Amino acid sequence: MRQIGQWIGAATLAVVVAVPARAELKVGVVDMQRALNDCEAGKKARDQVKAKFEKAQDQLKRQREDLDRLREDYDKKAVVLKEEERRNLEKDLENRSLEFKRKYEDFQRDLKRTDSELTAGIVDELYGLVRDYGEKHGYSFVLEASNGALLYNDKATDITDDIIKLYNTSPHHEGARSSKVKE
């Protein structure tokens, strides 16, 4: 990811150097991560992911407590159990531990997938708004600040707040996006 950011930075520098000296260069900066986190739809998506996380976390916590209780019982009884009973209980504990681990991993994947599903459309709309805003306001470039390629920018070039406001006031569908860009 960092290498991609370095490539973007190098490409931007190459284009800036190639622009004739007499051409007016207007550069804007957008922190897309902040825009996603601060726009109303992004906040709603984050709340949905958080609610799902908390619900699943409670279920996993209960399962973990049950597993720990079974392990404690086994540890107390293991000394007095017959060899076959002890092996059966060990096998059962191992199977339950593996099942818990699988559920935890499934939960992590599901959470990432849910987050991606909820935010993908928002990110696409934000990029479209940035493109439209850049065209309408005469920007030569609009750089993305949160990917690590941008080492410094004058805060006057940051248009993130404008993009968040545009997103929050747009009707959130492809056709209406470009007509909603305000000056």
C-alpha cells in the first residue's frame, strides 16, 4: 500500500514538473478516510458495523466463558479420571476450542465484508463528488491525503469539509451527483 502511495506521489510530481510555467496550477487535497468517517452515511455505516460487532462479541464472549469453565472442570477432574475418559474429554475440549476459533475467524471475515459492503457505495459517490467538485472549481489536481503519499499540504488546499457537506446534501444516487455540486 505504501509503495502505491509513493508511485502516486512520484507521478504527481512528474506531472507538476511537466506543466508549463505559465499555466495556473490549482491543487486540492481531500482526506477520503475522514470524508468517509464524517459524512452522515459513513457514520451510519460505522454504527451498523459497531452494532454487529458488539452483538457477535457478546456471543463469542459467552462461548469463551463456557469453554473456560469446561477446561477448569477438566483440570479438576483429570487426575481422577480413567485414561479413556480423560482422552475423550481432551478431544471434546480440543474440538470445542477449534470450533470457537473458527467462529471467531468467521466473525472477523464477516465484519470486514459487512464494512466493505456498507462503505463501497459511499466511497464511489465521494470520488465522483471530488471529481465533479474539482472540475467545477478549476482544480488541476485533487490529491488524496489519507493514503500516505502526501507528506505535507497547506490546509487552505484541503477541500475535505466541502466534500463532506456536498455528500450530506446530495440525494445519494449516481444521476443527481453532478447537478448537486455547489460553488
